[in-house]
Amino acid sequence: MKMKILVTGTAGFIGFHVVRELVRQGYDVAGLDNINAYYDVQLKYARLAETGIPQGKIKEGEWVQSDKYPTYRFIRLDLTDAKGLLTLFREEQFTHVLHFAAQAGVRYSLENPLSYINSNIVGFTHLLEVCRSYPVRHFLYASSSSVYGDDTPTPYKESAQTDHPVSLYAATKKANELLAYSYSKLYGIAATGIRFFTVYGPWGRPDMAPWLFMSAITAGMPIKVFNNGEMQRDFTYIDDIVEGVLKIMPAPPQAGIPSVVYNMGCASPVQLMDFIRIIEKTTGKKAVKEMVDMQPGDVVSTYADTSLLEQKFGYKPHTSVETGIRNFYDWFKEYRHG
């Protein structure tokens, strides 16, 4: 049976890259996004344009055929629109759902908690409901390394307790995993969650450290270095993420197994000060550092144990931070000049 894939969040960072690789491989892909204004919508429209979806043709609830990829279409729709979502699934009969749409950002969840409840919990539940009514072969969704909180031994293993989230964002991602498990157990939905670890690269998010640091350092502006630099992150390059997603997509959990989760990271955490030095070396400019205290909702370290994913799918990320930052910088210069 032919695969028909719905990818949510295709104006977003990961969803955009996944779509490009899927259509490159010839898959029949439908993209969905509500194009919210959490960060610069022009970046989101630029990503859509890069996949052949011009801004001028986008209208709420209407399909736009890509003028670049014959097997790709896009629709602007909010996952909180239960009726619109039900109609979409009834008409399209998708075989796979790759769910990357979410209200992102740890710190913003302190300012606007209801947007996280609406998007990450209400919208997620609507999606599970339509998958229940119109079954798919595999429901694959984005979770987050943030579910591990700040008291989990490193490296993080999927079997670790995740009952102490330190941000509302993390709590909603934990709720996603619980909801997916329940729907899988009750209704047989084959569900896989991926706990992503600090994804970066070309077309990345402007609210994340790589973009914030790159933008400030190249402009000679100060950067905020939280916890006096005593932090580390498992930076994971976007191409390695896409490769992992496409390995998992055709392999749903076996019948009778409730939903599963995997860590997807580089498994090689980088000290924040080392990360800043790599950007300095790449850009040829020194950072003006402003040392500040730890932010509420943040954690000191993230570090993925990816052995489960490696055993199951042969997944092994291969992009070094030096290479990834160089690629990001090359794109960043071009995007800023454009």
C-alpha cells in the first residue's frame, strides 16, 4: 500500500527539513502549520517558499500545491480546530503522521502558559482522536529532552524517571508521551515519541542559542551566558535528526506494544563556553559575554544515551559541532543578506 504522509509543523525548523528529504525521496507528503507568531513569521514563510509554497497563495483551510515538488501540498490549519482536522483526515486517509507542530520554547512558557496547553495538549489530543477515527500505520511525534528535568543522572536513558519537569513546556511534552501511551493501549495506535536534544542547523530557530549567539557575536553585541557558562548541551545537527526520523518512520512499534520513546541526540555534550569559542573561531569575531544567573525552567546539562536507537535502527549521528556551526554560519550569512 502506498504511503501518504502528513507532516505537521512544516513552517517550523524540523518539519521543514523532514519535508524536504521526504519529497526528495519521492514520498507523497501533505504539510500542515498554523504559522503562529511565536518568532519571526517571515522566517516561517521563507521556509515554506523554499519548499515551493509561496506566501501569497496561502489561505486558511485551503490546499496549496508546491510549485517545486509535485508530491508536496500544504494547508494552513490549527490543530485546535477539531472539525477542520476531522474533515482533513476523512478526506485524505493518511497512512503516516509525523507530528512536529508545537508551541516551542522553555522560557516563553513562563510568560504565556495557555498557548502551550492549547497547542501541545489540546492540539495533540485532537490529532490522536482523528488517528483513532481514521487509523494510520504510524504516529510519530516530537517529544523533548526537557522531560528529564534537572535531577536525572547523565547520560539520560529512556528508562529514567521523568516525573519532575522544571518548565511548563517540559510538562506538556511529558503529557504528550502519556497521552500517546494511553491511546496506543486503548485503541491500538502505533505511536513513537522522539526526545530531541538541542537541534540546530540552517533554517534553525531564532530563539535558540546558536542563532542568538551567532547574531549577537557577528553584530558585536553582548551575549547572555547563563549560569556563568557552567552548562552543557547535547547539540544535534539537523541532518542527523532527519536521518533518524526517516529510519524510524517505516518501523512502527510491534502490535501489542504501547507507544515507545527514543532519545535522539549527538550523545556528545558540549560545554557552553566551548560552544561560544567554536562560534568565535567560525565567525572570526570575539564574543562580548554578559554572565547571568540560571534562568527558571532551564537545566544545567543535557546528554543523550542513544544506544537504544543505535541497537534498533543503527542510528549514529556523525556531524561534529564544528562542521554543523560552519554550515549554519554559511546559511546564516546568506539568509541575513537576502
